[in-house]
Amino acid sequence: MTLTLRQAALWCAALSVCALLLVPGQFPGLTGEGRLTLGVFVLATAAWIAGPVDDTYVALGAGLALTVTGVISSDALFGTLGDDTVWLLICAFVLAAAVGRTGLAGRAAAFLVSGARSVRQLVHLTTAALVVTAFAVPATSGRAALALPVFLALAKVLSDRRRVVVMLALLFPTVILLSAVATLIGAGAHLITVSVLWEATGERIGFTEWLLLGLPLAIASSHLAAEAVLLTTTRRADRKGPVRIGADDIQQHSDSPVTGPLSPAEARCALLLTTVVVLWCSEPLHRVPPAVVALIGAVVAASPALGTVRMKDALRTVPWSLLLFMAATMAMGIALADSGAARWLVGGVPLDVPPWAFLAVVIGVSTAAHLVLQSRSARSSVLVPLVVAAAAGAGVNPVAAALASTAAAGFCHTLPASAKPVTLFAGIPDTPTYTPRDLLRLSALLAPLTALLVLAFALAVWPLLGVPVS
């Protein structure tokens, strides 16, 4: 495959850094294991940015290289697959498959949007519905796939109002990406952040703690983004026009009933999902780990008598490539921390700045990182270990810094290829959708707004919820 000039320059820079790392005495204070770790880290990052190879393959190769060279043990590499957060995600996908087999999503959509009487009401009701899906479907790509039929139904009903349809096409992926921070299972990057914090600081963020910190931010950023989408894609006349969408309109474009009594399968699935979410949220009371609750729910969801999906069918929906990527990058995070490479790497950075300034820089870099690294998990794999190491030197709480970085990295709307949900909704055949120019216009407004919002939460809201700045 022919490399572009930019890719060739990046690879030359990466190989030059690796060559310098092999020169004895070139970097005092950096151990041999630290040199190997940084070399692997640099090459993996270059491959993620400019390489044609699959991200998971690169991550597995990096983890293998660190194991073969003795930087980490094989137990550390393979043990990441047994982490309870990985099991939580697997079981959450099984539960999502069970929900997908029923008509609950269509019913919920019909219930919400049928109450809209204006374009603004439709936008914010849709936003609220998309935020709720973060509890039922893990990973943003899965939520986008679940929401696509709902958007297509709305697009058919509003086919005579093109700008409103384009606005909704942009609203769906925007809210899906920003609301992922609501839950621990919202994105694989969250699990990587939790793992890095555990390895580096010994602090474990559970499902309930993440929910307490992330849900308010998800709600605020999603509704702020909804207004930004409205402002950048519609005119005043579009927003003033009334909206009349009934359940019958949604039913015309849905394969399952959206009104009437719940079927037995729908009722069982709704009860199971509600029970699992309640148990997740009440973990401090019963002390049952979220992964165990999810496993119980997955077993029930796939059981012959009570379930709505067969286990082998549900397991086909699990993104095993993502799980392997997460496991390998967790191992890379362990190597960065244990070898001292992360501490050495940030040792030369001036950290004698106020905590708010440190967090502002972290949030700014994390917000812009999607322009270089398209994979959200890869961004967290690269940034979070460095942020945690730098936070200790700057006198900033590593938990606050890591959460701020991860939340800010959820913004990835600038280009159609910046995130899978953006790509999915940008290429819908026979349906009006947004252009790259629409994305750039939204990004110019939304990027600084979301960055400032994350900074405000890190400085003013999270300290009230038990995560001080320093």
C-alpha cells in the first residue's frame, strides 16, 4: 500500500525515536524496560494513526512484544481478558441482543416522539430517549444501529421538511457519542480508563460511581449539543413549524407493534432490563459486583424458558475484536506504569501550573485528539496513562484528570470518519443527511462548548460528588 507524504513523515519520526531509544545513555533516568515500552508505544501509536493494519492487530502485536521482551508477564497480558469490566461488557451485549429481539425500542420511540408538538420539542425528546439507551446498549456503534430504524421512520414522516431531516440525521450520532459518558459500559474507552486508574493508583471506579459522575454530564452535554445542532442546521422558519407525529406514523415503518399491550416476551425483557439496571445502580446497598449482575441477566435473557434470544445468537453480537483491543491496550497501560516510562515521559513537562490550567490543557488535547486517532479506545490508551502520571506531578487528583480526559475524548464530530456513528448516519441511501461542511460548522461551535462544560464539571460539579480537583 502506497504511503502518503504525511504517513511517511510520521513513520520516519516514529522510527527515529525508536532508534534514539536504543542509544545507551541518551535518556538518563529511563530504564531498559522503559525504553522498550516507549519504543513499542511509539510504533503502535504510529500504526494506529497512519497504518493500514487493523487497530486490534496492532494492539495485540504491541502486547505480545512487551510480553516477549519481558516488560510484562504473560499472566498480565492474558489476565486482562479476565477483568470484570470485560465480562461486564460481554454480558451487556447479550442483554442488548435480547432487547433487540423485542419491540421495546420502537415502543419507547413512539411513546416519546408522539408527544412532540414543535421541532424543538421533538429534538429534546429524541435526545432524552438516546441518553436512556446508554443503559441498555453498550458501545456507541451498537446504539447507533439500534437508533437507525427510528430515525428512518422519522425521516419518512418528515420527508417534506428536508432541513429538519438533515438536522435529525446529525442529532442522532451527536447525542449518541456525547451521552456515552453516562455509564461505564457506554464506550470501551471507559473500561480502559478504569483499568489504568486501578493499575496506577489502586482506585477502582465502579458502575455506580461512574453513573453518579457521568450521567449529569451526559444529560447536560447532550441537550446542549441538541441546541447547537438546531442552530447550525435549521432556520427559524424550520423551527417554528408545528410537528405532528403519532404512533401510527411510527408503526408504518416498524416491523413490530409500537402500541397496545406488551407481548409476554416484551414484558419479560422489560422487567429483566429494569431489574439489572436497578441492581447496577444500587451496588453500594447489596455489594453484588456489576459484572455478576450482568452475567445473571445474560443467563436469564438467553434461558430457554424466560429468554428472548439464544445464547449463541447473542454472542455473535459481541464485538470480540473490541474486547481483544481493550485487553491488549490494558496490558500496554500496565507496562507504561510499571516500567516507569509514563512517569519519565511527563517528567520534562512543566507541571507547576494551577490545577484548572492543567485540566484545561488535558481537556483541550483530548477534545482535539480525534483528529489524529480515530479510535476512541486508542485515544484513551494513549492519553490516560500519560494524564494519570502527569496529574500526580501537577498535584491534581488522577481520577479527576482521567475522567476529564475520557469525557472530552467523547467529542469526535469533525469529520465523517471521526466515529462509526457519524459514518453510519452520513451514508444513508435515499435519505437526506448531512455533509462534511455541516459537520465542520457544528464542530466549530460544539467543540469549545463541550470542552468548557467538561472543565466546569471537573472544577465545580465533580468535587461535590466526591472527586476533588486535587
